[in-house]
Amino acid sequence: MSIVRVAIPVPIPQLFDYTSDHAVATDLGRCVRVRFGSRIETGVIVDLPASSDIADSRLRPVEQILRDTPAMSADWLDLTRFVARYYHAPIGEVMALALPPELRRATTVDIRDDDPLLALTPAGHTALAEAGRPSRARRQLAALAEAGPTRKSVARQWPDGSATADLLRRRWVYPAAPSNPALTPTPLPTLTDEQAVVLEAIDSADAGFLPVLLQGVTGAGKTEVYLRLAERALAAGRTVLLLVPEIALTPQLETRVTERFPHARIVALHSGAGDMARSRGFLRALEGDADIVLGTRLAVFTPLPRLGLIIVDEEHDPSYKQQEGVRYSARDVAVWRAHHQGVPIVLGTATPSLESWRHAAEGRYRHLRLTRRAVATALPTVRLIDTRRARLDNGLSKPLVEAIAQRLARREQSLIFLNRRGFAPVLACPSCDWVSACPHCAANRVVHLTDRRLRCHHCGFDSPIPIACPECGEQDLQPLGRGTQKLETHLAERFPEARVLRVDRDVARSRSDWLALLAKIHAGEADILVGTQMMAKGHDFERLTLVGVVGADAALYASDFRAPERLFQQLMQVGGRAGRSHLPGEVLIQTEFADHPLFQCLKRQDADGYARLALDERRQAGFPPFTFQAMLGADAPQLEEAIAFLQRARDDALSDLPAALMLYDAVPMRMHRLARRERAQLLIESTERAALQQFLGRWMPRLYRLPAGRELRWRIDVDPLDV
Ligand SMILES: Nc1ncnc2c1ncn2[C@@H]1O[C@H](COP(=O)(O)OP(=O)(O)OP(=O)(O)O)[C@@H](O)[C@H]1O
Ligand SMILES: [Zn+2]
């Protein structure tokens, strides 16, 4: 009988011991079914210790070790352990997050939904030419070379057929795509001088961990650099992990990658894919049956034997940070993973996060740049329209209206960026104090005119728009402010001849909606686009030459210290959609604060200038990246209860607080009520990351033992984004 130590997806930060009569060393990393309380759970075997602290008589036997699926590799176990340690999350919860749903449910996943043709890789041909020790694998390889591309099921029937999996593992053979004449690689574009320099710099670097910040202006051709790097990794028989911030960006990228590498095995993983597809992709990667894994944040947990390169596109994007459950940053985890496996990682962006920019400036990351666009001869010109002086007609200034009219006349596209969906952010009564507040959140409900409802964008609660004020009966309720629906209506009235298309989460509800919208825009079936940040990223529309920005000022003076950084990144990105091809682009930004340094940097499109400026401010204020933070959050039906818990946590911390640490007061969160729960926070700050980590390591176990009401929930967020 042996002891099996298991990580189980429960919110308790410990591992659990079971016994097994037949566990063997190769079961390490395997999924296992165990009884936990009265339930059966799927866990992962993380250790096979010689003994347990718990008496044998009290240990339960495992129900079943799932040997049909391969064990998780040691690398993968290290990865999840690191995430649990760094983010102070229970290891079982990290594994539950990292494992795909069907594995957690222990359903069988058939990853072989086809029976591929096997063919020799260049490495296979080399191996064949070398006079190696005769082995089953080499005999099978020779047979395959002789026969030409052969179905896997057929090759398995040959005398040395059992070595087929071995050949795949060694990358001597690969599943050739079906003989489809369309599947020839697209011709390579000639690299720009700057692209060539960047590739040279990464190539000439020693093999091993190499973090690169690739700062390239919008339209500089960063994707081409990624593809060339991937090509090299594939040629060396290594795999590539490519992360993107949004599901919306995966189809386009997948197409580009497939066109470039028609014979590579590409796995796309994102939350929009079904459970089964995700599970299949994960297992294929685990079994070494994927060359390129492409996906959003969660894909960072894909097991990848022979990992050779990691790319994080739009590294500054806040969606890399998970905001619930295990609050990890996929970008930061990716950097750790590259370091752990000793491979290069490329963080690409036009507007680096201040964290990454500082790492680069101080030499920890290699800073490579693309300063010119690949196709277009110039970056768009940026003009600021001072709305204190201009008269606005329905929120639009004269220069912006004229610029749109010009584009219409030239049959080019315009994009008006307004990062607020709905018709108006609030409905108000002119006669009394009534506003369309959400009864469950500390927020107003948004007027949605298309389906005539008031909807909370935080908890989803909605109801029909009232005909009269619920408080005083006034009939003339006023929608205040402006969202994309209202802007769309105005633009359609102002330009009756134009085809106006709104692109936000209300119209693009599903992935297929999105794809349909994108296809429409590409086909030139829209003249004026009204879009939220969904439109800001990554897209490349040939005839889009004007970007107008309205209603962006609020972020300048928001209480979140990161709001201006995000605004700058967003506006640079959305502006970067203009004039990417052969037509020159123009960006018009309406603002009341045209003299603000942020807008001045935008006007010059000076991401470095902005980074210096913002970092100076952060240094003076003692904010990250000059300090390191963790946030203890608590929520409960009553605010007092949440605060009281944090207060107890704070008192506990004070007994053990190192000098480098600073503890703030327990306070209500900025949005103190969400979905009927009151929320409070306690911020911990340190000038040294290690000191913060050590403290959290001691403090967290004590937090689990603090008295707390049944309704109270708490969580820790390391490197929080919203403070
Ligand atoms: N060397 C090249 N020769 C010709 N065209 C190129 C070259 N490199 C890139 N392109 C083209 O330039 C356009 C912009 O490239 P890409 O989309 O990779 O830019 P990007 O740097 O990722 O921009 P963004 O950050 O704005 O998304 C694309 O249409 C791409 O096909
Ligand atoms: Zn709500």
C-alpha cells in the first residue's frame, strides 16, 4: 500500500493524503478520483510520499487512478505550484482552473477525431540518414519513408507499428494535413529593415530564457515577427505558445497562422470554445500533438512538451489578469514559464505596460522596436479638438462631422470610438431626485433603447423603461449622457446616406455574431462604425482612414490610478486602426483637456514619453511598479461584516508586520455594492516584492482560521489591477 498526495479543487490551501494498493511512480501527475466528504472529486496526484502525517487507519483509499489520460508533466506541476504560491491560492483550485472541464469531470475525451496521414519531418529524414543504432523506431521510420504518407491506423498494423507514437514524440513524423491543394504556405512578405533587425537580435541571442519587449507602433508588422519566430521554433522541432488578449482576435490570428503553417498542428484555446473542444485541445497538447497553441489568458496553462517560444501579444492588455477566483496575470505567469523552461518570450505591444517598459528600460528585458509601419508610409496624424471652444451638435464637433463627410465622399470608412455601450448611462427625473439606480449595486442602470430596458452592466438586473417617474409620476424622464446606441442614432440622422454600424457587446453577443460583423466591415458594407473597445484592438481594415474619439475625458480624473495609463493605451490602439494600408489616416480626439500631457503625448504618438511621465508620477506617489501590492477583499450582505473581518485580519497582520510593509485601513470598495453584496478592501503595500510574498505566506494560513460569518467571503489579489 502506498500514500498518494492529491490536490483537490476545494477552497482549502492544503493537499490531501489517500492510500492506493497499486499506485506507481508514473502515476505522479495523473488525475485521480477520490472521496472528499460525501462527494467524489477529481484531483491530481502531486506527490507519492513515503509516509503521511495522518495515521494510516484514518486514510481513505483512492477510488480510481485515471490512467487513460497521460499524466501531467513535471513542468506543468511546477507551473501550477508556482501560481498557487505566488497568488496564494489553494493548489487544488489552481489545478481546477488549469485543467479543462472534461478532465475535471473525468469524462473520456477522444482526441483522435481523425486518423491523420503520417509523413516524415525534416528531422525524420535526418534521423533516417544517420547510421543510428537499429531500433523499432528506426525500422518503423524506414517503413514509413518507403511507403510515403500513410494513415496512422494503417502504420500501427505494421510489424514495428507500436513505435508509431514514439516517432510522433520524437518529431520524426507528423500528421500531414489532407492532400488539399489549397494548403500551400502563403508566400512570405519581404521583411522590413526594422523587422529584420528585430529577428536578428532575437536569433543571435543565446538559446535560453530571453525576455523581449517588442515595442512596435500600430501596423508595424509585429505579427509578421511572431510568425517568423514561430517558424524557426517549429523548424527546430519545438512548440510555440501564442497568447492574445481577446477571443475576438483569435479567429483572425488563427487564419494567419494556419495559412503560414498549413501543415502545423494548431490548437486554439479560448473561453468561447466548447468544453469538449477545449479539453481535446489541452489533451492534444499534453500528448505532444500540437505545434502551436494559440489562445487567451487560460491557454497559458496548456501543457507543452518541447516548448520553444512564448509570445504575448498586446502584453499591456488588462484582460490578461483574471479578476475572479485565482487572480493570476497570464502575462506574468508566461514570463515565469519562459524562465522556468529556459525559452525566449516576446511581449509585443505598441503601448507597453509601465511594468514591462520599466523592466526594459532597466535592462531586465531586451527592448526591441519597430518605429515605422510596414505597409502605410506614415502613422496617422492626431488632432485634438478642444471642446471647450467648439460647439457640439449631439456630442459631435464640427471638425469631426466634416471629417466624416469627407470620408463618405471618398468612400472610406470612419470609426467613432465611444467606450460606453447602451443609449445613455442613466435615466433621471427632472422633477425629483429619482435616477435609474440598480437596487443591487452601487451603480446606475443604463438606458437600452433597442429593447427598451434599464440594465445594470454589473449584475445584469434589468426591467422595462418606466413610462413615468416611479417616485413622483413625472412623465418626462431624461436619458443623461451618451452611449453607443445614442451616437449611432445621431449619426444615422446626420448622415442619412451612410450605412452606420454599431459594434459593441450588445450587438456582438456571440462569437459568430462577431465574425459576421467583422466580415461585413471587411467587405466594406459599413461607412461609419460606432464602437467600444472591442473595436480598438488588432483589427486591420483597409479603407478605415478616420478614427474619432468622443467622451474619453472621464478616465483622466478617475480615482483608479491606472485609469490614465489605460486611456492612453486604448486611444493609441484605436487610433492605430486608421490608415493602415495605402490611404493616409487621421485621428480626431474631442477633449476638454487638450493641454493635458497625456493628450500631448498622444498627439505626438509618443509611447516612451508617456511611459516616462507616468512612471515619474507613480514614483512620486509611491504606486506600482515602484511598490508591490496585494489586496485583501471581503464581501458580505452587510458592509459592517465585511469591514469587521478585514479589521480582524488587519489586527492580526500588525502583530507580525515587517518594516518594509505598509497596511492601509479597511475601507469600502469604490463600487461598494455589487449584486446585493457589500464589498470592502484592505490594501497591503511593500517596497520589496520578496518581503510582501514572505509576509503573505505567513499571514494567509492565519486568515483561514479567523472567525468569519457564514455569509462572508474573502479573497486575496496579488498585484491587483483595480485598486
Ligand atoms: N514585411 C512586410 N511586408 C509587407 N506587409 C507587411 C509586412 N509586415 C507586415 N505587413 C502587413 O502590415 C499590416 C500590419 O501588420 P500587423 O497587423 O502585423 O501589425 P501590428 O504591428 O500587429 O499592428 P497592431 O499592433 O496595430 O495590431 C498587415 O496587413 C501585415 O500583413
Ligand atoms: Zn446591478
